[in-house]
Amino acid sequence: MSGIQSCFKRYEKKYMLTPEQYRAMILGMAFHMRPDEHPRYTIGNVYFDTADYELIRTSLEKPVYKEKLRVRSYGVPGDDGLVFVEIKKKFDGVVYKRRVTMTAKEADVWLRGGIAPVRSQISHEIEWFMQFYHPTPAVYIAYDREAYAGIDNDELRITFDRNLRWRDYNVDLRAGDYGEPILGDDRILMEIKIPGAAPLWLARLLSEHHIVSESFSKYGAYYKQAVLGTDTSAKIGKLSIA
């Protein structure tokens, strides 16, 4: 497991792009960004929540501090495939993500009340979270990602997510990659992740093409669409979604 980053501290900004804005971004960042080591991949996530969706309801209220727990995989894992159990916190605009790596089977046993296969400060934090909220798997959310890293600053990352999809049955990463759509085909979710201020070239590129950050949560969009019955796709680009 050595070499896998377990702690992140950074700012994360999200932007909902049209296909035209996406093409402008790709052209404009060509001399500043390079394709990531794995430039295209599919991410699967299982989000945990309480029976009454306490965590996502709190998050949508935009508090100064919020936290969530999810299990993430790249592609569809088997029992022995690697997954990341992640606790993600946001305080005053800064995102803190801490994670432990294990097999999908180990994560399933642990998060059902078993013994952690990895003992660390992070696993203790996750166990405290589980004991405090008593959450269970709430929804599976997946998307197809295109990733870039900065040439001069490899901590600058820009990603583009398409084909966002969810299911709230068979909520298991091992159950396959399928679900209902969250966004229309004409929207691409861009995320900019950086430990500090954005470089000048990037700020100019965003301004030139009228690309403005929005508050958007994939899990929040699912909750509004599937639980509350709100058509979030019709509001993208008009109203921000927490």
C-alpha cells in the first residue's frame, strides 16, 4: 500500500460546463496541464448516511463545517479489489480528505461492525464517525473522469466528469457499474483542485469563457432528484446546487 496518498488538504472548485466551454478549457490549458498518469477512468462511490439522510441534509444547509463517509473504487472491484474508505471534511472552504486502503471484502466486513484490517489514526477517525452516526450504505454514484495535472505544479489538478449515474439498490461497489443519470449529456462537471490560489493563466481562461464556479454535490443532486423529487438537471447552470 506504500506510495498511495492517504491525506489531502486543498481547495476544490466545481464548474458546470457546456461542450463548448469544455473544448475551450482543453485548448486553453494545453501548455500548462498534462494528462494524468491514468488520464481516463471510471470512479464508483458508495456514500454512507443515516436512515433519515441527516448527513446530506446538513450538507445542503451549507454549514461552516461538514463531513461525509464514502467508499471509492476505480472500476468495478471484486472481493480482492482495492478500495478507499474515505472520510471527507470541509471547513471554511478547505477540503480535508483522509483515507485507508483495503480490499472491497475487508471494507464491507469492517463497515458492518467488524474489525478494521488497518489500524491507524485514520481508521480510528472512521470508526468514531460510524459509532456517532450509525450510517449505512445509502447510494452508489459513479462517473467517467478525464484527469489532468499541472506541468509546473503537479498539485494543481483539473478533472472533467461525465455520465454521472446513481442507484439506491444493490448499493455495493462489487455489484456493477450502472444506474440512473444525474445530469444531461450536455453538461460536464469540471473540478479544479489546488492547495492555494489559482495561477493567473487559469483565472484568465475561466474569465474569458465566462466559466463561474457553482456549489454542486453529486450526492446532493441524487438526494434532490431521487428522494425529494426535484428535477435538478433542469436547474444546472441556473441555480447552484449545494
